[in-house]
Amino acid sequence: MVDGRAGLRPHWRGLLGAFSALGEGGLAARARRLDRAFEEEGLSSVLPGATEQAWRCDPVPLPLRAAEFAGLAAGLAQRAALLEAVLGDIYGRQSVLADGVLPPAIVYANPGYLRFGRGPVPGRLLHFYAADLIRGPDGAWRVLADRTATAAGAGYARENRRLLARVMPEAFRPVPVRQLTPFFDTWQEALRQLAPPRPDGARQNPAVALLTPGTASPLWFEHMYLSRELSCALVEGGDLTVRGGAVFLKTLKGLQQVDVLLRRIDGRMIDPLELEAGSLLGVPGLIDAARAGSVRITNDPGSGVVEVPALAAFLPALCQRLLGEALLLDSVPARWLGEPGALEAVARQPSRWLVQPALDGTAPSHALAAMAADARAALLARVAARPWEWVATEAMAASVAPCLAGEGLAPRPVVLRLFLVHDGAAWQAMQGGFARVADGAGLAGERGGGLPDSGLSKDVWVLAEDEADIVGPIALPAPTLRLRRTSGDLPSRVADNLFWLGRYVERLEGAARLVRAAVTRLSRAAAMLPRETTELQALGRCLAEAGLIPPEAAAAAVTTSMAEALLDSVAEDGAIDRLLRTIAGLTENVRDRLTGDMYATFTQTLRTARRDAAGVPDLDALAHAMVAILRFSTAVAGVAAENMVRGGGWLFLDLGRRIERAHAVSLEVAFALDQPAARIETGLRLVLELCDSAITYRSRYLNVLQPGPVLDLVLADQGNPRGLAFQFVAMHTLLDELGSEGGGGREMLAGAAAGLLAEAEALVDGVLAAPDQAPAAALLPAPLRALAEGLSELSDRITRRYFALLPATRTLGMQGLVVGGEAGRLRGAA
């Protein structure tokens, strides 16, 4: 920021002027708003509601002059070309090994060097590249580490810019900043151009997918965000299968071929047949499909071999050998200790060097100067025993940049990560980057292949010039696309997650209604009326059936036992707490299918519900927590109804809700009616309360309670959204629409829902036709439980058809006879 002569550098002046205009405490206030924005967007935690923060963004960006950035971009483009040449030689002729330019110990013992069973994948190995840089005391930038495997951080850089522009737009007005969008446009077009030709010659709209380890990855947010920015499908290894030498995505509609795979998992884990046999993240046969040319993988699984710290010592010589030119951008000085005399030189100047494993950038470095004499001697003895396994990196102090600290600014060392993509002709640099604030010593030893799990980041601004050109992809003519309004293109895993998200949200809502009803009666304790005691007993059975309280608490004669059990249900690892955490995980699993507004609504209301439910001290606080849960479920229903296209995603979300609600209504009404006919009125009151239908009943029948009208409203009225018939009608409609493209089985699944509706209506008709309705209503618990079992069977059949992709169940030896399921065919691979 300063020029060494007590003056500000010119490119900082406009930015600091904008900060001054914010007034005292203005920058700190914007930092708090930025933290809230990160929390709302889900960047600050792995799952909604989690307390740990992953990445924060400092409101003070890191500006770079255009000329300075141009030099960095040119140097990194050369390094990317060099590393591509090194990769091609290592997996090809291996001339640099044969001629001694690169020691074989750095390659053959390298965990990133993949020994492919039938040879490597042909073609360019490096399409996306990133580098970590630090500025030394002399003001020169040096490369700290090259990132060629997965090169994370581009998504975070894009999100930093978006949120900073939203929270602090004033800072952008006096400072012309280059945009990041053209880089992602170029990257997207480059991925499309990588698609291999199909046998039928069709290549007008290639299918691109981003392969992620899943929500357990600390980089899940970036994977989701990149899949949106690059318009590609977000897939896990289990979503893909190899058939006939080609890679396919398993969808509800069947198998859809994938042309380009953007890899975001460890290259060793990508194919358990050829590489890591125990991998559960990869796709069996993927390498063979890539070798056959039916799919392109970027970056190549073996590209991580050039990320190791020891390679930096040989890059100048490799550049002269392979490119015939000098290296434009130097690395932080490093010495491979397998070279003669290297260890002795390091031992003579321990204060200058950091020592770390030569082939493991994730291992911590050792600052020799900071070690006790005996510890240093022991380390040097280990190194001397196997010197080829170690590398020494110069302990270079990184330059600092201003960061917000309290109400003011403080200098902190930063590491700058820049990104480049190959557009088919040349390397193009992102006009910005991702800077992370280091925590002090040992900076030059940070050579791990991935970003840390958490930290403070900074937006990187490349200042624009009037004559600068905006580089983007060439606009290529494209044939007219065929209109598609299908619901079957949804991956089966995503449909499964949406279905169960709907079920668990509805299950949580049902649990909240049950708990609230029980708390209302328990709060009156000794003042309860006799009918309320009967209602509480029925509620206890409902709560126990739902797994919210243990059966002994439901059967206890002392109300304090039930009260304690209900409080335990919201405690850590209680039944309701588990439901909330399950919903949080499912929400994260389908995040790529939710818009920003939808995701914010889901997560903010879910966080509120979890916060209110955590550690409630008494029944009054418990009742308040249940209100927050009901608001969350209402928000989910409203957002889904108004924001989701009536396609596959919404269909399965709503289908899950309908099945769960129908199942709950069947059992709750059964428990409410499970009492002598003389006390059936008590059960009817509880039925109306649990089905949220008391107001509708009073508007129709005033205050006269009779079994026929009550059961007609909650079981057979197709216009009551809290009733059973409404759920069956909705199920029939949804299943009919889902099956409209898939052929066989449509009629049987939709017909099963229609059959359940007919059974429910028949139950009501029987009560209405009975001379005395009370005894007839008292006989309904058993058939209602049978209805619940039928719903469970229907859910299993939906799972087999759409999620497991298994054929229908058949009896051995009875050709063509379907026993418990629709006639089906294998539409994908399990």
C-alpha cells in the first residue's frame, strides 16, 4: 500500500478515499454486513445451521495495477505451458528423466504419478491452472506453489466479488475494476470445445458435468457454484456409469451420455478399476472410456504429479530444455536435498531455510532456525539418511496488505492465487483472483494441493485502463435447440434427495404440531379436564409412534415424564434435533437445484428453528420453538410452490410431502379414534386439531361434533389440504405426470394412489351409513393403520422405480407375473 517513502501507492488512493467517505466505524459495519451475507449465502458453514465459519471476506480488497498484473499473467501462462510440456514428457517419452534434467526419484516415488493400466489418456493434460504467489521483500512476485490437479478457489473469488459489490458498492465507483465474468464465459466455452465428436456426428450441445466428492467436501460450495457458473451438471461418482466405452449420467429418464468431465476429486480416486481400488468416489471404467476418446477429463487425473514442492528447484532447467527460453516468473528459491552438497549448504544457513517432504506438499514445513538444537540435529539426521525425500524452501517473508482489525486497518501477509484457463489456442487469465490472509510464520512452506478449510480471504482487483480490451469467448453460431419441457432429466440421486427432503420437512412439521398439542395440555398440569387427559394419552401414543418420546414416557401416569421426554426431543441428538440436522444435510445435497432466494429462505428459517430449539429450558420455550419450526415448514412449502418449475424437482419434493402427510394423518386419526365409542367425541376434537381443520368444521357444522362430518372433512374431502383425500389426489396427479414420459409402470403407481383414495372414501361411507356412527368410527383404527402400511409400500415402489433404478420384483419361475410392483425395465445402473 505504501511506497517506502511514507507515501501511498497511486492505485490505493481511490480505494482509501472511498473508505474515508464511509465515516468512522463505517468499514467495520460493512464487514459485519459482509459476514451476514456470507452466512445467508451458505459460504460460512459446511451445512446450514452449523456454527463454524469456513471462509470470511475482508472488506479491504487487494488492488493490482494493470501493468503489474499483465506481467504476472504472462509469466503464469508460460509456466502453464511449461507444466503441460513436463506432463507430456513424464507420461510420454520421459526424455527429461533419461537425460537427467529431472531426477527419477521425483517422479516414480511421487504419489501424483499415476501408473495407468493401459497407458495414459491421450491429448492435452492441463486445461485449468492456478498458482499461489507471494511478493518478497524486494517487491518481486514469486510463485509459492503450482496448482494443476483441481486448483480450487475460482468460485470463491467470484462470490467474493459479487458479495463485496452488493455490500459496499461505494468502493467500486471511484476505482475502475476489471470484471471476472468474461473468464467464466471463456472457461465455459473451452469446456464445450473439449467435447469429443459423437459417433453420430452430433456435437451441437455437449453434456458437461462437474465431478464432486459430495457435500462432505469442504469445497462443496465452490463445486456447486462452479456448476452454475459453467452451466454443467453437478454429479457424484455414483451418478455416473460406463456402458459400451462411454460415460453416462443416470437420470429418471434413463442414461444420458456425458462428453466432458470437470474433475474435482483426487485423480487417484477417479477410477477404482485402474487406480485406487478402494475408492468410493470414482467411476469404474472411467479411465478406459477417456482413453477410448468418448469423454474428456479435465484436468487429467495424472496432472497432480507436477504439484510437488521439489519440482520448483528444476523448473528453470526444464523451461530451457522444453520451451527453449528462460523462466519469466521465478519460484520461491528451493533446493532438492538429494543433490550433492545441498544438505550441507542448508545446514550451514539454518535460518534461511524451511525443510519439508519433497513429494508431499500437505505436510508441515520445519523452520530450522526456530527449532531447539537437539530437535534440529534429529531432523537433519533423518534428512541425511534419505535426502532425496526432502526439499528446502527459502523462508521468505511475504509482503503485507492492509486488513480490517477492529475499527482500523492492520498489516497482514497475504498469498495471492491467480487462475488461468486454456481456450484452445492460448492461456487466458482471470482478471482478478483469490487472496488469503496468512497467519504469520511458515508462509513459504504452504505448498498443499488444496485450500485450507477456513480463513480470511480478500477480493483481488485488477485496475482497468481505458485502452484495455475485454477478452471473452468468440461468439460461434449454434443450431436452433429443440424445445424441452421434460421432467425425466433429473439425476436419480437428486430426485431421491428431493423426495426425502419433502418427507423430512413434513415429518418435522407433524412432529411440531404433535409436540405443541401435548405442551398445551401439559402446561395446565393438574387443571386438565378429563377429556384433555384422554387427549394427552392419545397424543402420547402418537408421539411414541413418531419416535419423538420413548413408549414408557407415553404410557406413564405422571405427566412430568412426558414433559421431560419432550424437552429431551429437542436436546442435542434428540429426535427433533436429528430431524433438523437431516433436513440441513438434504438441503445442502440439493443446493444446486435451489435458487439463491430459495436457499436463503430454507437456511435462514432453518437456522432460526435450530437456534430456538437448542437447549429449551421449559415447556413455554418448547412451544415457542415449535412455532419457529412450523414457520420453517410453511416457508419451504411457499417457496417451493411459487419458485420451483413444475418439473422433476418440484414433483418429487411435493410427492415426498404428500406421502409423509398422508401417512401421518392415517396414524394420528387411528390413535385419536382408538377408544370406546362413548368417548369418541374426545377423539374427534383431537382429530380436528391435529389436522388443522377445526375452523373449517365450525364454519360448516357450528359446534355439533359427529363422527361422519368430522371424518368426511379429514379423510374424504378432496379440497382439504390437511386431509387424507387431498394427499391421495395429489399423489395420483404427481405420479401420473412423472410416468407420462417413462412408459411402463405409470398406471400401476398412479393406480395404487387411486386405490388408497377409494379405501379412505369407503371408510367414511361406512361410518355415514351406520345407524350409530360412534361405534362405526371406533372400528376405524385398524383399517387406517392398513392404509398407512399401503402408503409405506407405495413409497418403497417409488424408490425402486425412480431412485434405485431396479427392475420390478418378480417371483422366481413365474415368467411375466409381477408380484408387488409395476412391470419395469432396468433404466440405468445401480
